[in-house]
Amino acid sequence: MKPAKVERMMDGKERDYVQHLFGKHISMGQVRYLRCAHLDVYERDRKGACFVDAVTGKRFFDCFSSAGCFNVGRGNERVKAALEDALARHDMGSHLLLSEHKVRFAERLASLCPGDLDKVVLCASGADACAGAIKLAKGATGRNDVITMNKAYHGHEGFSLSANGKDYYKELFLPLMPGFHVVEFNDLDAVRRVASENTAAVVLEPVQGEGGIHVATKEYMTGLRKLCDELGVMLIFDEVQTGFGRTGTMWAMEHYDVIPDIMFTAKSISGGLYPNGAVVYRAIEPLVSYVEKNPLFHDSHGGGSDLGCIVSQAVLDDIVENRLWENAAAMGARLKEGIQEIASKNRDCVKEVRGLGLMIGIEYVHEFIGALMAECLARQGVWAVYSGNAPQVMRFQVPITIGGHEVDDLLDRIRAAFDAMRWYLVLLMPLARIPFVGALLNNVHLQIWAFNLVRDLEEFVGKIMNRRGGA
Ligand SMILES: Cc1ncc(COP(=O)(O)O)c(C=O)c1O
């Protein structure tokens, strides 16, 4: 393999220019959002659980992992080599033709799924796989309704957008797909009340990621399986974030001994190096006949490309040979214990610490603390964001290759971020008790404006000090 090109550092002027261009051509809102939390960083060397900021050279722990893309570690060498080798010989391949790469990947993926989850539909992304799963359930059952969960996140388009459990994403685009019903997560009676002879599927994440790291209970999952069997409804699990070892087992469903009729996955399926996704469904009727009669019911040129399938095989080899789910379980326990210890000293602002494996969330008592903590963590070299559908919950989803010393280093940084946050909280916690002021503090637009103002002031003072120092 050729030695990797080292990406160059950037100076402050180049950073400002990239920000200017990003704002001009992509989104100034995004620049301001990141800048206010000191997260206007540029990923340079990406290795294992960390990356280095191209401007400051500072090392960051990647606790976001692009919402679960980097389970096998940033820039995994084995997966990179597989992609380079594939690129030397192939392109994406024609999506209509048979291909040994597609079939090898599908066979390997199915062999790692429990029970009779044996059949695969190749997809291009998580949202695409979500659409494939819902279409399969609707097409095979001939029913129209879909039950999804409050705060759920399944993607930003079509079926997946309709399946989301947060109005904010949906209200601008109404009407969406008909027949979607949102119910409370972990509430079996709520599903029972809505389910009917027209229900095609119940869709859920075993652990809600964007929803704020809510873990499904065993009784709920067992109850759902029984209810779906009784009503002929397809039970669908979204393992986009929870799959590939993240929660301490290969699939989160293994914690429950419950096998869905259909599951879909993406993200870490290809280690963050090439887009790929998949629906895996049980070899049962009416699913099998439906697909046999309609082999192109879900299709795209990028879904299950040869490149994606080759990369995904290397990812699966890496996970299985290194038994990475065991590391996620062990490191997850170590990290959670450390975070719980920190939380016990910050009871006034932390409501709960929860999670499975290396999918851990800290729920704060106010939404604004999520944004404040992101800023304090960034200063300590930790890239973490709050859950998209629950701003009061900070997520920790570091690559599952992380080692014990790194977990301890990360904990030191989280501890230091809490210590720094306490200074702000002395003022903000009493203010947050006043209802009107509390609402203002939780307003995202106001947060962005205020943090950017602080950042501008900091930079202004920094410039003056530099000038004085130079004079
Ligand atoms: C649980 C879950 N499902 C689906 C998706 C959509 O995946 P993608 O971004 O690949 O479309 C995401 C993305 O964050 C996700 O977290």
C-alpha cells in the first residue's frame, strides 16, 4: 500500500476563508452553530477514537462518530486497504447485474444475524434502508398503517421522515406519507391502542439514538413481538446506530432475545469509508413471496454497490475477528461507571446517565445545559453533541475500538468540562428557575447568538493581548 498522504495544517486565515466559503455556498447557519461551541474544527489525521484539528493541532476524542458511523475506528487501515484494492480493480458495478461481491456480502451479513434473518435487500444509506424496510412490510402485508415512536429518528427523506418522532423535522413538509402513527416509546399499551387490521408494521430503534439514548425494556420488546405475531404485523428494528457491536452485542436485538421480521442497518456497515446499507428480513411468508414477485421493489444505483459490498466485508471481518462488541461492552461499562461517578458530584444539573455498551447518554435537567456542555467539552478536546431530538441529552458514542487508557483520558476531560461548566451554572441555574428566562435559555437561536457573542469577545480580547505582547 502507498504511504498515506499527510494532510496539511491550516492557519487561522485559511480557517476563516473556509468558514466564509462554507457560509457562502453551503450554510452560514451551520458555521455559526459550530463556531459558537468552539466546534469549528477541521478533521485532519483520523485514527482510532480520535482526530486532530487541522488548525490548532489539538487531539479530539470523537464521541459523536457521525452518529455511529465509525465503530471500527476512524480511518481503519484494514478497511481503507480493502477500499483501495477495490478501487484499483472495480467501480460501483451495474446495480442490475449479479455480482459475487454483492452475494458474498449478503451471505456474510445474514450469517451474523440471529434466527431466520436470512434475506437481504441492498441499500445506499440508513434512510434508504428504512424506506426499503417499510415498503417491504406494506407491500407484503397489503396494509397501509405504520406505528413509529415518539422522538424516533430514521432519516430525512420520504418514508423515514414520515417515521420520525419529532414534528420539527416534518412540519414544513406536510402532508407526508399517510398512515403513520407516533406513540410513546416503551409503552406497549400505546401500540395496542393504535394497532389495527390495517397496521403493516411497528418500527423502532432498540436504543433510541437521536431520541436521547432511551433503551427499550425487555418486557416491551417481548410484548411487541407477541402483539405483532397476534395481529400479523411486521416488527421492524432500526439497527442503524445500534448495530455492529455498538451496544455490547453484534446487534442490540440480542439483548432481548427478540427477532424482528425485518431489520435495517447502515452507517458502521462500511466503517465510515463508503456509503452502504441493508435491509435483512426473515425467510418467512409473505415477505419472501413478495420479494420474489417484485425483485426491484426497492432499488438504487448506489445500493449495495460492488465497492460498498467489498468495504463492508472488510468491516465485518474486522468486527468479528477482534470481537469488537466485547470491547464495546467492557469499555462501555468503564466509561459509564466513570460518567456516573462524575454525575454523582453534579446532581443539581444531571438527571440521569443511561445507555447500553458504548451508546451512553447524560440527561441534564435543562435543555440549555446540553449546548453549554458541548462547548465545555470542545475546549477539553471532546467532540460530542446532544441528541437531535432531545437537546437535554449529551451522547457519548466513541468508536468501539477505544482502549482502557483512552477511556480514562476521556473521563478526565469530561470531568474537567463539568468543572468548567460549574462557573456558568452558578449564574444560570437560578435564572433557569424563572419560567420565562428558562424558556429563553433553552432557545437554540438565542444560544447560538449568545455563544457567538462570547466567542467574538474572546477573539477580540485575544487580538488586543497579542498586539500588546508584540509591542
Ligand atoms: C437510528 C437511525 N436510523 C436511520 C438513520 C438515517 O441514516 P442515514 O443518515 O444513513 O440516512 C440514522 C442517522 O442518523 C439513525 O441514527
